[in-house]
Amino acid sequence: MRVNPVNVDAKELSYTLTNTKNGDIPNITLKATEQNEMFTTSSVNGRAAQGNGLYELSMDNFVLAKAQAEAFNVAYNEIPNNRAHAVNAEHAFRSAYSINKTAFVTAPVLSKVTAKNNEGTSTEWTLGTTKAAAEAVQAYTNKLVVDLNATTKVNAVEAAALYDMYIYVPEEYAASDVFNVTVDQAKQTFTVKRNPDASTLEAWFPMYVYTIDINGTVKVANIKVVLSSKIDHSAYELVEHNVSSNPNLFKIDLSTMYSNLGNDLNTWKINVKLANTEYKLYSKYENGALSGEINVNAAAFTEYVVKEVKASNSGNVSDINDAKFIQVKVDNANATYTGSDGNTYGLPLGTTYYLMAKFKNAADAELNTIVVPVKFVAPTVADQFAIRTGYVKDDAINAYFYFTDKASVAANKVVELTKYFSKFDKVAGVELGETKVGETNKKSSELAILVGDDKFETTTLQLDPAKKPNSQFEYGYGETLNVKVTNSNYKDTKWVYSKTSDTEYNFNIRLMSPIEQGSIKPVGASTITISGNDLVKGAQITDKMIMGYDYNDNGYNVVPDALPEDADVVGESWWANPQVVKVTPGQDDDKYIRDLDTKPATGKDGKVTANGYFVVKGESISQTVEVKMPVTVEDAWGYTKVEKVSVTIKKN
């Protein structure tokens, strides 16, 4: 029936069938149960809100005394067939008059009883007219396997035909010092509370189920009840295992299970065959029941029962008294499972799994099961990176160019990311940030270029030569660029991070020339002092008077210090430092210095015996004067460092 509105709890009401003359079919009282099947439009018409509003009406069997039965027959037979009746709820609400009265039908015949084995599968037994007939029919071929202390219910297959049931176990088996069987006749259940022979796990006894059907016929079923080999079901505390461990294994202490086995421990030791132990992984364990079996790659985990946990274990112990731990070895490269769609996926990290170990006897029958919650964890991507602190300033890596192939200046503006990290995920992917950088109004991805195979270990970072607003610097030069490193897996394993935050790592980096970021200054004083008389004839500025310094104050000669390939043409071969292409002194703003010249280094047998020098000339002066002489260093990366160096021309 359909109830509207659907939020009415129809189970709380009683129902009769009432005809159009307001007469009820006598002795018939119906009850409602919720109906949740998927109906077709031809079989149901309704609408849903909080519930579907659908219920099924039925009634329990009941017995009428002879006089009541005769009165019922008279009243029922007075109603012509196919006469319309309404479902009448509490004699207050009626359905449409769409229920027809039909003729009597033959009562069903009760032929079988059924019960579920301890694994949840149903078995049926045919009823015989006598105990002997039942024994002949069954001959103990069908057995009912039950767990110790578990309650099992017996049902009639043709439930509508059952009037009553009686479960009987002979006293020689049911006695408290044998199987200790208790029966609840009202609920039609029984429980076995004792195994009389611990060394023989699959002990059994006969049980007889007597039935009376609604026609008054008595029948009996003969059932072979077998105690399962299960002893105990133990649950463990959570084990958290880091898959970065070396060796990559964890242990399950069997002392917990032994404690739970109690007096059954010796029985377990007598019957267990460790080689038959079955291991499975599940996603849920609720109310003592495992569910959501994971079709895990068999190579992902290797389990052995061992005396001592160590990487060299390669099998179960031979002496059961040495069984101290279950050792689980983890293979990160095979940490996968097959999904319901048939595809292979990596096992998620940070998830609690339930590892089931089912111990069995030599006949491969279950003895007992333990369930161990296991959470697999791993260092996050960020945890796997550590910057070499010596490169950090103002929360960013200061990456100075170090490639010096002067034949290809653009190719020199590159840094290898691994140089700046003491540890890193070599297979993590790399990308440039998408937030705007400084005052450039551009993103990191617009200011620099990543070159490589999208793996951190082989990726280089370089400035984008196309983003150059002037002849000197690219937009990204010296800017704080953001680099994002990601990996959905832990390193190159199959383990998959469950949280997005675990898959990312960000760092800042600046790309600069070590020469352009350095300085040029007098040696040992704040100014270079030359004689006014020397200026007229040509004063020398030597390596004792001027030096260049990179960003880290490492000194280099700005005067020529290498034997030149051509002593007549100033060129890069004049300087020994590969970061320096050319150094040129310039005229001061007031033009006290009129002429400038650069002299190469000299030597013998290919070795430098004297560094070169700068020659500056000018007019004679009437008093001592300080000037600023510009010195320009061209570096290997195409940048120029211009420093105005103090020069004091001393009047003689």
C-alpha cells in the first residue's frame, strides 16, 4: 500500500479490510512493514518525500477454536468473490476500494528447514515424516557449521506453512560437560558453548528439528552440527608504519593473540599450520565484521611468522614455540591494488587498513583470525626537501650563475636546482608559481623557464631571454621567483598521498650574476692615490691598487692577469677568471683623466710573470683632487658591472 503523506509511520497502526457496506472481513487484522524494493510504474504509483511511503501488509498465522472457525467460514463465505474492500487504518482512514475478496487457496506444504553456516551461506534440510525417515533422507551429508558461542537460528523454508518448531539435541551431546548446547525454543535458536575435545576441532553432534505445519502435520529434520575450527577472534591496536623505513617492514606481536586465546592456546599450537595462514587487506572493520576487501597486489606485502623480526627472514618458523611475531615486509614498488573497474591503482597513504591474518589447520580450515589496523605513512613532499642554508638570504635561495661557457652567454644563465638542496625528491615534478612577482606585474612562470624532463633531479632554471625590458637585465633577474614541486606519490613508489597538502612543496629563488652583484674598489684604502706628475706622463693602476670582488667578497683581478692570445687586441683571453670577459676603465665626469689604456699580462714559457695594468693620462693639476673613475666589468652572462672607483690625483 501507499501512505500519503509519506512521513506517517504506518507501522504503528493496525488494519482491517472493510467493504462498501462498512463490514470487515472477520478475524483479519493486518500489520504494515516498510517496503523498499524497486517497483515498476505498472506495479506501484506513489511519490516520495522523507520516505517512499510504501508498505507491505501481512498477518501472522493464528488458530481458531472449532466454533470460531465455523463462524469465520460462515461470515467469509457470505462475501461474494471479487467484492471490493478498502484497507481501513484504525477504522479512521480508508484506501480506495480496490482489494478484492477471492476464494480460499490451498495452504503451502512445509518441506524443508534452513540455517546459515558460520560463513553466512544457507543450507537446507528436507523434512521427513519420522526421525528415522529424516536420518535416511539426510544421512548427515549436509552439515551445519557453527562457531563456538555463536547463536544460530533455524527457519522454515516455506515460512507461511510453519505453525511451530521444536529443536532437540540428545542429552548425551547437549550436556554442560559435553557440548553444552542451549536452545531458545521461542526464538528457534541454539548455541554451542563448549568443545569437548580440543585436539579434534571439528567435533560434531546430531540435532533434530521437529515442525508442525498449519495443517497439523508433524515432520522432523536431521542436522549434523559441526563445530567450526575457529577458536578466537582478536583485534589489535593500530600499527603505524612509515614506508620510508629501512628495512621496510613492521611486526605484529602475537602475544596479544596468545593472551586472548587463553586456555585454547595449546589447542591452537597443536592444530595450526603456519604455511596455510591467509592474509587479506580490508578497508572497514565495524562491529567485529570486516568489509571492503582490497584486491591488493600480492607482491606488496610478504608475511611470515617469525621468532625475531629482521630483513633476512625468508619463511615461517619451523617450531611453533618460536612463533613470536608476524613480520610484514613492504615492497613500495608494488604497493598497488586492482579496483572494481579492473584498473591498477596505488595504495593511499594516511589511510587505516585492516590486515586480517587467518590461521588454519592442516586441512585448510580456519582456526582463528586476528585483525590488525595498519596505517601506512610517508614523509610528505615538503619533508623530503632540505635547502642548504648557506645559500639562503631573506627567505630565498640566492642562486648565482656558475656556468661560464663564453661561447654561449644565454646558455650560461642557468642553475641546477639540486645544487641548493641537501635532500630532495628526485622524481617530483616542477613548475613555476602563478602569483605576480615584485613590481614586475608578471608571474614567475612568465619570468623564468624550466628546462628538463619534468623531474626535479634533472631540471634547470633559467631566465627567459624573451622577457628583457632593456639591454642589461631580464624581468626575472634578481626577482624572488616561486617554484612549486609536486608529487602525488611518495618518491618513485606506488604509494599515493591522500591529502593534497602532502603532495606540494614551495620555495623561493633569485637568479643573479655573482660579478654583477659584487663590487670594484681600491685595495687597502678608500681611494687609489696617483701622482699628478705621473698622470701627465701616464700613471699605472696595478693589482696592488684595485681589485674586483664577487657577491661573496671573493676577490678577482680587474687588471689583466692571463697571457693573451693577442696582445694587441683587448679581449677575454686577457683575464684568468672565467666569469670575467673584459674590464674597461673610463673617464671621470670632470675629465681630469683624458686618456686610458690597458696593458696585458706578461710571462715566459706560458706562465704569467707580471699582471697587466691600466694606464691613465691627464693634464697637470694645481692642487690635489679626488675623481670618480668608472670601471666596467663585462661578465660571462652578458651583464656589466659599473663601479665608480675613487682616484686621488696628488699635487706634487
